[in-house]
Amino acid sequence: MDLAEASRDEPMQWAAITGVIATVSVFAIAQGLSYPLLSFILQRQGISPAMIGLSAAMTPVGFILSSPLIPALARRFGAGRTALTCAALSAIVLALIGWTQNIYLWFPLRFLIGVVTNPLYVLSEIWVIALAPPSRRGRVMGVYSTIISAGFAAGPLCLLAVGTEGWPPFLVGIAAFVFCGGCLALVLPRLPKVDEAGRRVSVMGFIPLAWLLLSAVVVAAGFEQGVLALLPVYGTHYGIAEARMSALLSMMIAGNIAMQVPLGLLAERLTARLVRFICVSLTVLGCALLPLLIETPLIWPCVFIWGAVSYGIYTMSIIELGERFTGSALVAGNAAFSLMWGVGGILVPPLTGGVMDVIGASGLPVTLGVICAALTAATVIRRRVV
């Protein structure tokens, strides 16, 4: 069974889809746990915020640099073997991080964990896309995005149970990666092959084929990372307590988690491209409304919808990717998505923070609004040209 055949298969292959989603959800929990855990440890060691941020940036750098290698790895070793190896290596690297407890050794180790977890994430996403029947791809990818988001949100909650000191939190993350590999091994015989011998498409070669889709990924990633990093800073300008800003961020994540399936169903009725345009437009509207509503009760439903539609940009892009590409182009496309997610996460938050330094707190909605508006304009222009 290859990717093209899997895409045309109308019956839902529930066992395979459930296994892959379980795999990637456990992976998300491990990733969601590791980011705050390492920050807490470094903070206790008296490391400066700038160094903590630089250390955290090593993982997305690993994503970016490893993404172009994923299609070749899948062809050379097979997607299943590659993913299983990456799950094992992720557990080993996390164990090394727990053993060293040294800021300088963590720089290469956090880079490595980005390198070895990225293929696991990319290949799992390819399998879900390939297994989802075209007529129900919207809802399947909506469920997938929901569970990924819930997994990342559940990671920090694990720290409430096991704490942030000693080996217990690291053992939870290591066990999660091992369990992730176990889930994958169980369903591997049911998964479509992604190492086709047909026309090969590289990650760099894919970029001109879908530059607008990739731009949407940059915007979605940059928006999410920019808001998570800088919305609390924005709130201090209005004298809003940290606890309330944390609650607003939680409400935003809740919107992300709750609304991806409804958006996916809407994409089945309309098209993923149209729903993505609606999501980007509503995200721009949210940027415009933020200064007006931040001190009113209406900010709560606003950030709920904001979280839903901003992440919906990525969900719709993934659905459209599956509609337009198969085979090696789909593999290269998913790897390119991962690369662009890393680019957006690295570029947009510093840009937004820099604008805030220059013009004040309004730099947050202005910068993010302009970036989203540019994507909206590019979508309209491309539509008219085509």
C-alpha cells in the first residue's frame, strides 16, 4: 500500500489512525513537559532569562536543520524504522539531559532532541494524512490537531504530579518516548509506505510548489509563539495581574483544542483553502480588537476564538497539503512544514518583541496583525492571478 492508494481508500482504517495519533499524542506530552521543566531547572541554577531563551531555541534549530534530511532518511531506511529509531534516540537524549544538568552541555543536547524528534513528528503526520479518506480528512485532521494541542497542554500538568526536581520528571518524559515507540511498533504493519521510488521531491524543491501554504505555516507558528511569549508582557502594560494573563493564555489554548474538529468539518463542507482564509481574516480582527477588549469581560470569548482560528490556519494548511500532494511530494511537504514552523517560531517572536521595544505594548497586535494581513492579501492576489 502506498500513499496514493491510501488517500483514495474511502473506508476509515481506525486501528492504524488511532495508533498513529496515540503515538504522536504521547510524543506531544513528552515535548510539552520538557520545555517548562528545563526552564525551571535553569532558573533555579540562577541562569539569566536570555540564556534560558537561547537554550530553548536550540530545539527549533534542530527542527529546521533536520527537516531537509527526512525524505532521504525515509527512502534509505524506511519510514517505520526511522520513526522507531528516533523514538529510542529521543529517550536516550532526554536521559542524557537529565544526567548532565549543565547549561553548556544542554545546548548541543537540546539541539539533538530537536533533530531526533522531528522525523517522528513529520512521519506520523504523513501517516495520518495518508490514512484519512478524502471525504473525511477534515474531521480526522481536526481530531489530530486537537489531540496534539491537548498533549502539549498536558505536559506541564504532569509536572504538578511529579514536581520539577530530580529524576521523576525526566523518567516520565523518557517513559513517554518509549511508550510512543511501542504504540508505533504495534500499528507499523498497517501503515502506508512513504519511501516511494517514484519522482523524488526535495524539501527545497517543494517550496516553489506551495509557497503560500508554507507562508501560512510560518504565520501560524510565529503567531502562536509570539502570543505565548509576549501576551503576558502586553498585559503588564495595562496593569493586569500575571494570574489573569495566565488564565487568558489558558483560554486561548482551550479555543485551540476545542475548535479544530468543528473547523475540520467546516472544511469538508467548504474547502480547506476557504476556511484558512476565514481563519486568517478572523485572526487579523482579533489583533484589532485586542487593545479595545483587553480590560473588558469580552476579552475571554475573544481570546477563545483567537486561539481557535489562529491554530486553524495550520490545521487547514495540513488538510490542503493532503488534498494536493501524494507520494514523495507529501513527504517533502510535511518536512517543509516542519522547517517553516521552526522558522516562524524563531523569527516572529523576536521581531514582535523588537517592535514592542520601539512603539510600546501596541507592537504585539500591530506586528502580528500586519503579518496575518499580509498572508490574507497574498491569498487574495494569488486567487486573482490564478
